[in-house]
Amino acid sequence: MNLGKVSNWKNKISNFQQLGGIETSVLDNGLGRGTRIAWINTGTGLRYKLVLDRGMDIVDAFHNEHSLAWISHNGVASPQAFSDKGIEWLRTFAGGLLTTCGLSNAGPPNEDESGAKGLHGKYSNTPAELVSIKQPDIHSGDLDFEIVAKVRESSTFGPHLEMTRKISGRIGSAEIQIQDTVANLGNQKAPHMLLYHINCGWPLIDEGARIIWQGEKKPKATDANNTQFNIKHEFTRCAPPMDEHAGFGEDVAFIDPKADSRGTVVCGYANDDLGLALKITFSKNQLPWLINWQHWGKGEYVTALEPATHPPIGQKNARENGSLILLEPGEKRTYNLKLEVLTGDEVNEFN
């Protein structure tokens, strides 16, 4: 439904939910039993599920009949507060359209003078505190909606980081606007790393679908192990399922993304056969890195584009190479991303 073209709904609707909006609920079965969620319907065919108890990340996402996101074997699992050791993060990783890594560690398990950190930090196993929900108002013509929550990563006598997340949009627009503000509310400097794991899967992701980015690929430790497919396609095409990616098999590119004159980076995926694309927009000043993770395992077929403050090297390595962000007491940093569904001729023009 394109509300820009179909405006004769006025005076014919009793409840805004007939167009779209936000609906909260609680899962009552399986690994996610008792987990708070919120479904958002944009009225355009784009609808997606926020998991409030996992940092208000996004798991399921659809455009019409097509899934945009990759969902892991587990799907949504209840948050596990102490799944922050080693690689235990993987035990509850749902995949999903957006999994946030941080707020103080992004990358492998590591240990230094500040203690031990597990894979990708604590964020996605931390429940959010819901602050507000604004629904569209069909009577005044205000079709904007937003949901706001806070997520805290803190310890008595230790660092105290708080992230305020606002996810918003407009009925009739196939976009997801994400604004995150991270504040150091403690009385000492606090390490900070942030990575947005945007995981896409079939049918948007399929053999031959385009992976769109511009910039310079930087070497990493496992580059020598890239599959022949990526040596040929330079991380710009989706591969068929491959035996090389069974288990922990993967290809990963660290990218220094190219920005336009306004400092904006554009990347995403385009499936020309479906006439469907996902466009990702962010600020290079806020998020100077882009990672492309590819895992073409049979039955685990996924790729992710990941805007980030750092490559996923872990806090210890970031501290040692001088790139670790240390937020001063009271300091804040804001991050903005936009996820936009493209269809028809827009897909052909997206490159």
C-alpha cells in the first residue's frame, strides 16, 4: 500500500492499526517464552519485530511475502545475562535484521587489565527499559511513529554506559530509522565499541544477488583463507551454499567505506530477480568501518553488512593499537542508521 498514491483512506478508518503502527506482546512458547516483543507495520508491506528484552534489536523482517532477515536455528531466545564468556554469545544469537554488538566490546573474546570480555559484548543479552511509544494519529494526519528504550551496561564501581535507542518511521514509508545515543553516566573513562550486525537471508539473499558497497577492502588475519568465489567476486556477489562454510567456515572483509560529500555511506543488497533491495545508509563520521560477513553454510545461509566504530577485533586489540574509544564522564555519542526497502526500478538504479 503506497499511501502517497492512495489517500482516500481518510474518513474511512476507525483505528490507526488498520494502516499500521506498533503492537507490543510477549512470546509464550519455546526458547523465547516470556520475552517482550513489538511488531511494527509500516503500511507498505514492510513489517518487522523488535525484541525489547534483547536490547530492542530487530529479528524478523518482511516485505510483502519476502523475508529480509536471516533467522538462526534458535530464533528468539530469552536473554541470558551471563552469556558473556568466551563464545557463549552464539548460544542465543537469533541472527535477525539487526543485532547490536557492544557497548564496550565488539569482536572475539579477549582479556586485559579491564577484565575478560566475551564475544561481541553484553548488549544483545540485556533487556531494554521501555521509555515511550508514539503511535500514528490518523485524526490529525500525523502518520509518524516511534518507540524509545534505554539499555544499560554497568557495574558498581565500574563503567556505566547507557544507550537510548529510538526506532521510528512513518506510515506509508518502507524505512526503518534507528538513532542510538550512548552516554557515559559514570565517574571514570569508559571503553566503548559498537557494531551493527545487519543479517540478511533468503530470499533477498540468494545466489548471484548483489552485495553493494564502495571503498577499500583492508586485510585481516583470515584473508588468506577466502574462498575462490570471493577471490573472483571481491565480496560483491552472493555465493551458492558451499561445503567450505560448514561449521565455523566464513569469509570476512574489513572495509574502509567511501562516503559522499556529506559524509554519508550507502551500502546494501539487491536481488534483481525479485526486484527487491535493502539499502543501508549511515554516517562515516559516526561509524568509520564496514564489515561484510559471509557464511554460506548449508542450512546456515547468511551474509551481513556491519557498520561499526571499529573492525571486530575486540577491546584488547583496539586498546593496544590506540583506536579504542574512551568516553569521558558525561560524554555522549550518537549513531544514526536508515534501512530502506527498494522495489521496481529503484533496484536497477541501486549500485
